[in-house]
Amino acid sequence: MIMSVAKVVELIGSSSKSFDDATNQIISRANKTLRNLTGLEIISQKIKINSNKSLEYRVKAKVLFIIEDGQKK
């Protein structure tokens, strides 16, 4: 029986374009340092209005990945 253990990390992404782009920023960054990504849960979405009235879309998400057991197969 194969068993696996997963870990969850919370990440925040931001974009001046959209919530979708902010979410893609999270996935892109997580893929650079984490292996075996299996899921993402959006916790919150917020918009920051800057002093020049530009918008910053922020997404807070939980990223799930499987922890490798270190054994070669």
C-alpha cells in the first residue's frame, strides 16, 4: 500500500492586472521551489487602492504538495 504525506503552505500573490494573474503568480512561484504540487485553495481576495488610484489585486491561498519520502523507486 502506497501512502503519502502532504504539506500545506500559505502564500500571497499580487498583481496589477487581476485576481487570476495574482493566483498564477502564486502557482508560478511555488513551482520554482516546491515539487509535487497537487492543489490550491483560495482563502481570500482583496484589492489595495494605491495613492495614485491604481489597483493591486491580492490573493491569499493554501498550496498543497506531497512530501517525497527520499527513497528511490
